Amino acid sequence: MFAIPNGGLRDIRTASTLKAEGVRSGVCDIFLPWPVKSNPYDIPTRYHGAFIEMKLEKYRNRKNGGCSEEQIDFIEWATNAGYYCRVCYSWTEARDILIAYLEGRL
């Protein structure tokens, strides 16, 4: 599992360097590159991996849960491509989602 450095304020030089390296707006904050199967006997995977977008709790009831249009577009694309995607509003919520994902309960 790793974080994706998409957010935050940066000086123009750092932002340009990150963009040149492939950083894109809208990509979720955390990625777990671990596929899960529907059950042990299925050959196809249920999900190819899991993306988690982290937001502050105060954004939960805002329009789109505080997600930008780019984030909504990415989550829709990734979901259609076979990835599990979830917006979480605390580290404990993200932990619980990731445990359930790894245990095949999602």
C-alpha cells in the first residue's frame, strides 16, 4: 500500500517536476495493489486493487462528499476498470474498509 502525492500546495518548480513525473489531479490518495477474488474457487478477481480517497470529516456532507470533479471522474473510471474505490473521512474508517477489502467482505 502506498500514498499518491497529488494534493497540497507546492511551489511552481515542485509542481512542474511532479507533473512531469506523471502526477495527475483526481487520483485517489492511497492505493493497495492487491487483487481479491470473489471466493477461493473463482479464477477471475473481484477487484484488481483498492483506491482510498481521504477527506476531512467536515466534508462528508458537502456536495460530492468534498470530492472535486477530477476525483469523481477518476473514481468512476477506476470503478469501471475493476478497482474498489471508497472515500473515507478518518483513518479508522479507511482501516476498517481496507481490512474488509482484504478479508473479501466487500
